Amino acid sequence: MTIDVKTDRYITYSGIDCEGNAKIVVEHVLALIADPAKSNALWERFKVRLSEAGKVGARKADELCLACSHTYYIEELFEEHGDEEGLEALRRLEDECC
């Protein structure tokens, strides 16, 4: 069996830019946690997993998977630091893609 690497595995979300939505959320997370006072062990591990996401080889979670699997933590981070734009992007991601 061969796998077509060009096939979008999120077929049910046809026409929705789930990867773009995840990228916006992740950019907001990274902007906040760039300040060491707003980061912790969870976010440091999140950054490591993001850096692994683009590597070829063993199966790794991508940005969309990571963002969707951390929605509660991301929501808490955005609320705690008043990132309304991030919250809006997160809600869109949850509604459309997760």
C-alpha cells in the first residue's frame, strides 16, 4: 500500500484552512510564552514538540494536532494574558477544525 503524501488527511474539513488557523493560534502562543514570566514547563515542552513537528521520520504531532490537543491550556493562557485575538482564533480553530 502506498500513501499519497499530497493528500490532505483532514478531508472532512475541505475548504477550511485548518493548518492556517492552527498557525495563527500557535503564533499567539509563542508570542506570549516568549516572555519567560508567562511560560512554564508545559509551554517549554510545547515548543520542543513544535520543533519536532516539521521533522521527517518518526510520527510526530503537527501544529494542528498540537493546537487541538492543548485547547484548554491555550485558552487559559490567552485569558490570563488578555489575548482576545488569540481567543477568537482559538474558537475558530475549535469550531472548524478540532
